[in-house]
Amino acid sequence: MTRPEKALLLIGSPKPGGSTSEALGSYLLEKLANEGFAAETLHLRQAVAEAAGTAGLLAAVAGADLVILACPTYVDSLPAPAVRAFEAIAAARRNRAPQQQRFMAIVNCGFPEAVHNRVALAICRQFARETGFLWAGGLGLGGGGAVGGQTLQSRKGLLRNVIRALEMTATALAGRRPLPEAAVELMARPLIPGWLTLRIGSWGWKRQAKRFGTLERLQERPWPNRE
């Protein structure tokens, strides 16, 4: 009897819990479990904090058939826990020949346009190539704050494209096929129209300014007027 394939989810958000990254990754992991995968989750924030945790991370990665990183984009790159995990994994796999292990990434950003995730996803793809993983593909989501720490099913009206993209991804991974372009495109679709994003953002800034007593100063210029 063959053992089930093992999927390892690495949550790269610095938040202790309830992150968009955790919501996205956990949903995919649940769908993979339904496809027959054995599933395990590690929070990189804790795993890279001490030597014992890092050793456990390396052992979990070594025993996984599929490694999934779910993390936010920070200034076109990855957050510190993910970077430290990459460094530790790369050091452990130095000079290793390409394996049959697969690696994929789900990256989200606060900007409404998913294009802001491209550099972070390219970093993940290069990491996979240099450490002997088979790159299984990446998904980028804009407006990740709309997910928050909630489950995807609790907001399935707003997140219907996200849910569909992850379900398509799980089916493809279970069949050892590349991520469908349709899933990548669905994940990248704006969650709300651009005009509404601007209106909500403007309202949020004004609300914060009022709370801190600076609403009347929003039009001030801290630089000399050279007109």
C-alpha cells in the first residue's frame, strides 16, 4: 500500500494567527486533504525563532512531497520569517540534485492590483530552482486585507474567484499538473472595482485623520511651494 503524498503548508505571515496568508493556505490544504494528501502546517514566525524550531522545519520540508508557502508581500519581497526559512532550507539543500518534491507559493498584498506580487513570486520561483524543488507555480492576490483572518467560506460571495482558483489549484496539484492559467487569472482579479477601492481608501484615511485630530491638515505641504 503506497503512502499518501504529504503537503506541507508554510505560513510566512509575521502575525501570530488570523492572517490572510493562513486563510488562503489553509483552504488549499483542506482541499488537498480531500484529494488524499496528508497535511501539515507550520508557522514560520515560530519555526525560525530558535534552533529547535528550525530543525523541525527542515525535517518537515525533507519529508514533504509538496511544499506550499503562503505569505504577504512586503515591499516587493517576502517577510522576514519567510526569508529566514528560505536561507535555512537553501543551506540544508546546498548542492542537492533536483528532487521530485514540488514547491508553490500563494502571495498576497494590500494593494488592489495583484501585479504588485510579481517580484515576490519571482523570488519564490528562483528559490525553488536553486534548491532542487520542482516549481509548481504561484498565485498572487491583490486586496488581501479584504480576507483578513476570516475563513474564505464566511465571505464566499466576495471571495468566490479566490475560492474557485484554490479549488482548481488543488485539483491540478493532485493530478501533478501545472497550475492552470485560469486559476492564476481568477486569483488576480480585483475583489472590488477600482473606483470603490479609492472611495473606501479615502474614507479610511479621513477617518484616521479625524481620530488623530489632523483632518484639517490633510492638504498641507511639508515642502516649499515652488509654483
